Amino acid sequence: MKLHLVRLAKKQGEAHFPGLEGFRAYLLTQPEQVEEARLYVLLEGEVVVDLPDQSYLHLRKGEAAYLEQPHRVSPIDPSVMAVWRLPQS
């Protein structure tokens, strides 16, 4: 199965692969607080991820981050992210 994740996320707000739990691509337009472990791949746009230790990550198109701790994701401009929810270790 082939899906154009950026186009679907922009048009519908998010996209899922049927039968693949824990994955979605979505359009991020507002900051969001996240309490669970996640793997991100930024497909379009630019985001800042604030971490609990007061540091941050600046992600651009094509960059990825694996985060186990709580964090806040804020788009600099509307951004499309592929996200996998991961089990807590």
C-alpha cells in the first residue's frame, strides 16, 4: 500500500496505515504536550521540541528524534510529522 502522507495529512489533518497501530502522520498547527515515548520524522515544516531539562531540539524537514521523556512540540509553521507511539521502557 502506498500513501502520500504529506498530502493526506494536509487535507484530512492526519493519515494512518490500516492495521499499523501506533503510527500516524499529522498536520501540527498548534503546540502539543506529549507524555509518552515517541519517534518523530518531520516530513514538512519546522518544529521546536522543548525537553524537561530546559533544553530543546530544533527539527527541520527530513530530521528525526526519538524521545522517551515528556516533551512539548511546537510548530514554527504548519508542519507534517510522522509519529510512532512507542512502549515505555
